[in-house]
Amino acid sequence: MNHKEKWNKLLSEEDYQKKYIFSDSKEERCEPIEYADSGWRDYCVLVRQDKIIKQFIGDFKDKIVVEIGCGDGRMTEFFAKDFKNVYAIDISRTVIKKGKERLKEYSNIEWFESNGSNFPECQVDLIFSYTVFQHCRKEMIEANLKAMDKILSVNGIAKIQVRGKPISQDKWYSGDWYTPGELRETVTRYGYNCYSIWHDPHERRYLWTWLT
């Protein structure tokens, strides 16, 4: 069973939101309101309040965003409220189907199934990914970087998170990790300007980079 098939199987489970999407939360329950609130909270902290993103793209209302690893749209719905168009990308057709149903009232979301080797033919202002690449091997991460470069506009910015510390258990979903120096070297090799790197001091597995 390959990576895509494994995620399709896991995301078919009844409690998939708590186990596989909301899994970084320290909260015990995963009620619908709590789930939506968590998406809004993360969107505000990671996108709305991000001064680097605002510096590069300004007002969101006429901008286009790609969210890599959208799941069933936990954060996607808030992108859709602020941005002109949203391309919601995930490896799992199962979870995309759930997202389409959950957010069917949003006409500005286009759902796209991909493992990162190909993206929609478009030019976008922002590319965003959170708690996704920490589950990937470097080959898949670098395939995404290569594909991202084709769609990111000249004045756009990408904000992505990778794993920033070694895994405690070697599972298929654990993913590879980078030091800040390794990440900078990798993105530079793929033609990006590494505008900034930040290693979360409280949660060291969260290593962020802003790319132009």
C-alpha cells in the first residue's frame, strides 16, 4: 500500500479529524465547534497576523492562495473568507470528498488531488502548508518545492512548515527532518530566496520558512 492509499484508508475512519487532522492539539475532545475554532485560531496566528505575508501580498481580498495538505478544510474555510480564490490540495481523494461536502457553500474553493508532483495551472500569491511536510520524506518535499516554483507569482510568497527535530519512532508517516541550515540549502537549490527561517522554541518539530 503506497502513501496515498494509506492516507485514503486512515481518513476514511469515523474519528479521522481527531486522530489525523486535529492530532497536534492537546485538547481531548474534537466536537464540530471546537474543530472549526481550531482552524480559525491557527489561521489567525499563522496567516492573518503574519507580518511577512502581509508585507509581500498586502490585502488578501483580491489574492489567490494554494493550501498544500488541506485535509477536509479545517483552515481552508477561513482562507476562503479572506481570499479571492483558494486552491485546496491534498494527497487523499477521500478527505477531499469530505471537504467538498463540509464546505459546499464556498464557491471560491477549487479542490485538487495531488501528491505534490503537479499543481493546478495557475499563478498564486501565497502558498501555505502546515503539519503536512512533517509526515513526508525529503523526496516528496522536494517534489513539492519544484512544483511550487512553477505557480508562485513573482511578487508572491510561500510559507511552509517542515519537521525540525528527529522523529521518536520511525513510522511510515513520520517524515524526514531538517536543520535550519539544511532547509536553507535545500530551498536555495530549488531556486528560492529564503526570506526567513524560524524554529519554534516551544515545539521544535515546527520549522518554518518563508520563500520568495
